[in-house]
Amino acid sequence: MAVTKSVFGKSPEGREISLYTLSNSKGMQAKVTDLGANLVGILVPDVQGVTADVTLGFDSVDRYYKNYSFFGAVIGPCANRTAGAAYTLDGVDYRMDQNDGPNNLHTHIELGFHKRIWDAVPGENSVTFSLEDEDGYLGFPGHKKVSVTYSLDEENALRLHYHASSDKRTIFNLTNHSYFNLDGQGTGRIEDHELWLGASHFTPVVPGSIPTGEICAVAGTPMDFTQPKKIGRDIEADFEQLKLTGGYDHNFCIDDWDGSLKHIATAKGPKSGRVMKVYTTLPGVQFYAGNFIAPEEGKAGAAYDNRSGFALETQYYPDTIHHENFPSYIFGGENGDYDSVTVYKFE
């Protein structure tokens, strides 16, 4: 096991940005940066032993300061959408950035966690990134302390451990927004990837991708991934939920969620044979099929476009603050700390 540090670039203010590379003896590497605690790359061998980077992203710091698709981003304090970009907590009204029509998406496009410079402490096989957030910043109460630790083991498992505290009750819904192409980033579209989800229910949405508050069964619908199937098999089906979002972009509810670490997804690349298993302690996962990835140049000159990669964003359900029947993401104060684990394991 090894962790190495290199210079990735500089911030607009001239501050040095670092890149940390975690390596194991199996030939797997994970690259992370203190700019946003972003996951810059995962290099992993295929069935023939050929190593490729399986995440979408960029070669330079400058591109991560734009990064409108949130490639590799750690999102916080609140991932996904909040209706009306506003909420009330403990009798106080809070306003968020209105950046997705009338709603809020991923806290803030320019000022969220994914574009902050985090403090970094490397370990033997890990890097821990941390930051502090002042009371009220971006519409969230409490003085907050947040950390995410990336660690890599000899079983090709990349573990993301999130922890957050606040001196007031507040919202914490942290996720990583990596996009995967298991045949290698830049190798084309992902409709032929096979996917299984351990989720027999999902949360349907209205226009604007705000949940209705219902929790609906996937059985008998194109949303059913409880048996492995190709992502593209039903993605163009005549089904209202898919039409509303241009394909899959929905929260799936993890079966039998109890806060323990569970195997919740398996994806397989059709050409490489690479398999990725996802584990999490969280109650939901946003499966996004990359329906609106903008055409742009990625790592090593790769051409990205819609459905060049897919995301599996482990999370609390979107807009939970407005739905009492959803598992609560209110932490801090008397509610205690936020703590979660997500693992991406490659075989």
C-alpha cells in the first residue's frame, strides 16, 4: 500500500492544489485532490489485466473549478434537490441558492464543498480531507465540521467515510458524484452496462425532479433493477418518470435499510468484464444515467457526451426536509453527528 502526493495545480488565488494517489499491490489506484475532496480517477485492471481509468473527469485543476457535471465531486452540505430552494427548521426559515429553476441542486454550483480547498492529512493507505463551515453559510444553520476519508485496501475496495458535526440542528446529505464507465472513461456510452440494484422501491418525481413524497414499487415498471439488466434496455420506454428526467435520474430506496453497511448495487462493463460492487450505510442511491452530460473534452482527450458515464450517488432521499415519511437527514445539536460509509469495490 502507498500514498503519494504531487502538485495538481494552483487555485485562482495562487494556492497550491495537491493530488494524492492511493495504490495497492493489485494494480489499482485512486486519485483524489484537496480541491473539493474530488475523486479525480480510479485506475483498475480488467479481466485481461489491462488497467484503465473508469471515472470521468479532467486532467487539470482549472477544469475542476468549472466542472458543471460535478465529475467526482463531494457534494455538501446537501446533495440533490430541495424544492423551492427554501425550508423551515426549528421555526426558522432558510433560503438556499436558487440554481435549478425554482429549486436548489447540490447546495451551490460555485461555493459548495466540491469547490472549496480542504485540509488534507495522508495516512498509510488513506487520505482524510476536512473543512469547517460557519453558521448560516449558504442557508444552513450551525458551525459545522466535516471530513471525508478515502482509503484503499488490497481487495480493490475504495472506502469513503464521511463524518460531520454541528453545534445546531442542520441538514447533512453528503455524497460523491463520480461517473463510471467500467470499460474505461472515454470509450463510449454506458447503455450496455449491466446493473443490479438492491432496491424494490423508488421515489417518483414531478417536473423539476422534486419527489412527490410517494415511495413506489419498481415491480412491473422500467425502474426495476432487482434482476440484473442492461441500463439501456428500458431507458427509452414510454414511461412518464423516464420522460420527465430524460432517462434514469431517480432515488432508489435501499431494501431493509438499518444503517449497517449493505451491498446495494453491482455494475458490469460489457467489454472489459470489470465488475463494480457498491456498499453503503445510507438509505438511498441516486442512479443517474448521465442523460445530460454536456459535450466536452475529458481526461487524456476523451470525448464526453450524454450517457458517457453513470452515477450511483449514495444519499438520504432528495428533498427530505419537506417529507416527514422519508428517513431524516437532520443532524447536529441534540440529534448527534452525521456518519456514513460508501464502498466501491472492483472485481
